[in-house]
Amino acid sequence: MENKTINKILIVEDEESIRGFIKINLKMNNFMVLEASSGEEGVKKAKLEKPDVVILDVMLPGIDGFKVCSILREEFPKIGIIMLTAKSQDMDKIMGLEYGADDYIIKPFNPLELTLRIKALLRRVVEDEKNEATNLIYGGEFRIDTYSQKIYKGDLELEITPTEYMIMKIFMQNPGKAFSRDELLDIVWGYDFIGDSKIVDVNIRRLRSKIEECPSKPQYIKTVWGTGYRWQNP
């Protein structure tokens, strides 16, 4: 059953009409909704309320959405972040992902699409491993503890986002299997993704920077030219 617990969603958006529009639709889906109209207020509310997902506008008064995203990601590695942008340029999307966002959506958007993306993200944020035969997954020098949703390289715990966790889990459970970008979109994002498949490449690049000794010459996440990516245990 979905949404047994009430999930907190923080909307950081300076336009009151858009905030209200999002709030109404989220409340109809039984989410607890928090609001902030500036970047500074968004950071304060996130630290105080610890929401499950933050809906974060790029263009904000004071500190912008990219900076807020960076602050929240550093302080709350497991928080879900979806960026809102009124621009369609690839650079805005990619910048949001590089700063640690899990997803992005372009205004104007269908409220159903936003709700589906939030629910898909919550499936990555909230632990749901009851059917796992074991709590541990091993791959090379890496280990995933599915109970705590933590990933270790040797004895060092890695600071990863919920999306990066899901990608690593999929790879380490299927060593040697080549995944196309479309397959990863379907499995990780969990909906018929409308947008640029570069979201996969950006997350892979970000993940490589955290796990590889030399990200430009990866040992673990190999590029399969013309297809996508696969995990290799050295």
C-alpha cells in the first residue's frame, strides 16, 4: 500500500500562485505540505522540518535554487530534491543535477506528472527492502547495506543521493549486465520519463566522481558504447 505514512513535501517557490497550485494538488494526494518563498527560508525550514522531498524553484530571491540544492544535499544526503525551472535550456537542467538534484521538471507542468515524480522519488528515499534475502550486497571493494541504505567503499561510507543509491544497487545486483539509458530511466525514475536522457549520464558522472579512483578511466561503471552502462567487478 502506498503512502501509509504521511510524507512531508517542502515547496520552495517565490510565486504564491504556483506555490498554491502545487500545494492544493499535493494535499489531494495526502502529502503534508510546507512552504517557503525564498532560498534562505527554504534552507531554514528544511533544517527545522526535515522534509522527505523538496520541490525547489531555480529562480529565487536571495540565494538561488542551485545554491539551496547544494546546501541541502550536503546537509541531508538522503533528501529528495526536484528542481523547477521555467527555462528549457539544457544547461539549467544539467546544472541542477550537478548540484545534487534527483530530478527536474519544466514549468508549466501537469500536476499529475509532478505527483508521479514525487512518488517515484519517495520509492527511492523510503526504505522498502522487506523481500531482500540479505541486507548486504557486495561488489569489488564496495558493500551496500540495504537496511540502512548506506554504501561503503572499504570502511568508508560514501555520501550519495537516493538516485545514486538506486543506480549502485541495480548495478551491483547485476554485475556484467549492460543497461541502456531507457532501462535505467524505467527502473530508477519509475515512470515514463518525459525529458532528456542526459539525466542518466549526469548521475553516472556524479557517481563515478565519488566511487572511482580516476573517473575519466572508470574501473567499475563501464560505458557500453551505443547502449549505456554496466558494472564490472575488477
